[in-house]
Amino acid sequence: MVANHNMPEVSVVIPCLNEAETLATCIEKAAKALASNSIAGEIIVADNGSTDGSQAIATRLGSRVVNVGERGYGHALMGGIAVARGDYIIMGDADDSYDFNEIPSFVEKLKQGFDLVQGCRLPSGGGTIKPRAMPFLHRVWGNPMFSFLARKWFKSPLHDVYCGLRGFRKDIFYALNQRCTGMEFATEMIIKASLYGAKIAEVPITLHPDGRRTRSPHLRTFRDGWRTIRLFLIYSPRWLFLIPGLLLICLGLFGYTIALPGLTMNGVTFDAHTLLFASLAILCGYQSVLFAIFTKTFAISEGLLPEDPRMNRLFEVVNLERGLIISSTALCIGLVLLMTAVAQWRMTGFGSLDYGRTMRLVIPGATLTALGFQTILSSFFVSILGMRRR
């Protein structure tokens, strides 16, 4: 039975969906770890619609069963955490791949003042993976690669972002205001905790082979890998929009540099067609940069991302009024170039034109006009998005 059921300090939350084969082992290990280390705790089984009697097993072993109707790994955990009475939450899967006897190591770190304590199964972080416990592709590529991206993009200190055995303070969980309700729940916690400057520690653990024999794991390698990279990109507008956009703009400007004077390099002449392609790159790149600004502004206003001093400085320099002045100037220059091209056409009696010459006015003119008009609309839109943030 669980120690001191009335005044729990630690709540162990186990998400469950038809885990009758291994659930009892997990509960027994968790209860033993709490009791043998004099940790006042409770065990909560967040059931997500099991039909194999998992609920009865949990109840028989003294656990609290919470029925979570909305399907999804994140939904199940949120439902269990919502009723948890402990200040510290320990979450772990019910497939017996995690050894709940390791709970005291997590509790010790939490009591030292850490907000989030993540288990690490990978050798790079001191962990151990038993034979047949993790697919080869996950071990050598998927998990290390995503963990590396989390360290580089979000300044996470962890080596194993996918590990499902972790502990955290309940108040920190609510402060993070998580949105993901599927398998991305665990990764979103790492990203947001890192972005918001939470104190994060890592505990080496041992990963054991899945204890289930009659059913396959819930994890799907390529589907879940795509969902993870999608989440990473959503939380990093810089890599999703800003950097690709800046690269396209630089490519377009380079195209203008060689096409406006009509340079010939290694027998290749860069003329009006190059200008057209360069303008396309600039327009697409500029749109991508604007999306980076839109996304970051919205994410900050909705609490998805923390305040960014760089964004505050940007809005101090480029406010609505300055944006309108700059965009109006670009729009006017573009219209002047277009009208100049029309004047040249009128001088020929609206007949045939020297396209190599005329398009050097039309293409930049059309590009500047489009950029100016786009910037006017974007200036108002960013101002609206930033109202709540300010």
C-alpha cells in the first residue's frame, strides 16, 4: 500500500490504456519505492478508456483511478495531474520499461530545488539501455538527434528529451500552461521549461524491455518523429520562418546584383529572367520573415513562448508609424518605376518595347510595389497582434 495516503508529498501519475499485463508491476514498484524511503505519496492511474480490466487492477492495489474520457497521452496525464494532491509529480509509463524503484532519485533532486527532473536512458547522459529495450533507429538517430536540436534551439540541458519517466513541481506544470494533448505532451514540457528558464536536472536511469507480450507499443516511429519535429518548428519561428526567409532574400538580392547590370559569367548572361526569379525569391523570403514576426508575436501574447527582449527592441524601433512610412516610400518608388516603364511604352506609340531594358524597370517596380503594400498590411496586423502582449 502507499505510505501516508492522507497527506501525500509526491503523486505518482501513470497514464494507462489497456495495460493490464504490466500495470500491477508498475504500481507495486512505485508503492514499494515510496514506502521503503518514507516518502508520503499516492499513486494515480489516469485511465484513458481501458477495456481490459486495468481499472480494477489499480483499485485493488490501492491506487486512485481517474477516468479520462478524452483520448491522448497528454489528456491522460493532464487528467491525473489535475487531481494529484502532492507538491511533486512523478510521471511514468505503465509498460514496465521504467523502473519505478528509481523514484527516490527524482524526489531527492526536486527537494534540492529543481523544477523539472528528467530521466536519461541514453549513455550520453549516463543512462543504460538494456538489450531489446529501445529500437536501434531510436537509440542511434531519433532520440539523440531530437535531444541535440532541443539543446541547440531551446537551450535544454538534457540528453534524452523522449524519456517518459520524470518528476516536476506541480505549480511549475501549471505555470507552463501546456497545450499538447497527444504524445507531444512530454516534449512540449521540456521545450517550455527550457524557454521559461526552469531549473532542470537529469537523472540517469535504466530502460528495460517493454513488459507487454500480447500487444504492440503505442509509439509509431515515423509518425511520432514527424509530430516531434513539427512541434519543434512551431516553438521555433526562427528556424521555421526567419532563417529560410533571410536566405531567400539574400539569394534574391544576389540575383539583382548580377542581373541589373546584365553581367556575363563563364559564358552565361544574367538578364531580365534572372531578375524575375530574384524578385520571386525576395517576395517569398519577405513573406517568410513576416510570418516569423507574426508567429512570435502571437505565441508571446498567448503564453506559448516567454517574452523576448529582442522582440521588444524590434517594436521600439519598427512601430506602426515607422512601418507605414517605410512601406509607403517603397510603394511610391515602385509606382514611379512602373509609371516610367509606361511612359517609355507611350513614347513608342504603345508599340513593341525593348524588353531587356523595360523589364529592368517593370520587375523592380512591381516588386517594390508588392513589398510596400504587403508591409502596410503587415504593420497593421502586427500592431493588432501585439496589443495584448503590450
